Amino acid sequence: MNLTAHAHARDARARGAGAGGAADPLPPDHTQAILEVTKEVGAVLKSSGCPFALVGSVAAYAYGIPVRLQHDTDFALRAEDSETVVKLLRERGIEIVDPPEDWLVKARSGGEHIDLIFALAGRSVTRELLDRAQVLPVDSVHLPVIDPTDLMTGRLAALSEHHCDYGALLPVARGLRERVDWERVAEETRDRPMAVAFLYLLRLLGVLPHPPMTREEADGRD
């Protein structure tokens, strides 16, 4: 078989793999579309006068973490501000997918999904949490972004036996490690086994330093 034939055979195998073989195509990257929706909703929230903060993957993106944005954009706000925000979003032409619930409102714009969250991992969004947010440029628009420590605490507290994707969290932890109060993260997630295991993994990988040994641990090594 000549080189041209080899090339045609290789291309045919590649097409076959992409059509359902072992090499499935990667999911689409919605980064720019999600950023546009983020700016649109951010402008509405800023005009409302209600405190809020960007959370989730777009918050990690705002801190310079190279994440692919594929699912939605998330904003944290207080439950008592939800009616005001929902009214303004509707006036802007943004579709409210679900009516306000105890902890979440879902919306959609331009085919992209928006989550307005009143509780992070079961904990109510408070003015204190929102006041810790840092104002950062998000694709040229300045928006409040959840504090790095609160971001990691919320992401770790949300881990469970049914949803435990350490692979998505590792680059976020590596990128934010100098800006996170890891002692506070550990304290606030000490009753979450998946979070405790992830922090232990970060120490094994050298992302975080090992804590100093207690006297009992040192005596046990002698």
C-alpha cells in the first residue's frame, strides 16, 4: 500500500472513531457564549442595586484558571432579592425557566443557562459572603467575584458520593492555592468526607504543604 492509501485509511479510521468509536468528540466549548450571557446578566444585577457575586466555573475563569465553560453561568444572591432580580431579568427579555424555589432560580438567554443561587452547598448566601467578593474584569466587564476561599469551600462542600469530580477541581485548587485560606476551607468542610479526602490528595500532590506533626504522631515514628 502506498503512502496516499495509508493516509486515506488513517482518515477513514479517524472518521469512524468520531462517529461512535473509542475516540468520541469532545463536548462543545461554550466559553464565549457563556461570557456574553454573564455580562448581560451582570449588567442587570448591577442595575438592581442588590448585592451579588459570580460563582462556579465562570468565577474560576475570572481568577485566570484555564477552565472550559460548557454548562452555565452562576450568580449568588440573597433569597430576599430574588423577586426584584427576576422582575428585572424578565423585563430584559431573559427567560425564567423555573419559578423561584427555596435556593435557586433558573433562567436562559441565547440558549445558555443561568443559575441564580441563594444557597451554596446548603448554606444560605449572606451579605457577609457577598461583601468578601472581589471585583474583577470578566471579559472586559467588571463584576464582583466570590472570594477564592469561599469559592473552594463551596465547591468542596458540594462533593458527594454521587458527584465527586476531583479532576475538574484540581486545576482550580492549583491556580488559587496562594489566594485561599486553606485552614478555613478545612475547618468549614471537616464534616464532608469527600472534601477531607480532596485536601489530603492536594497534600500528597504537593499542592498544599503537609501540616506539622502532632507530638503523638512524632512519638509514634520513634
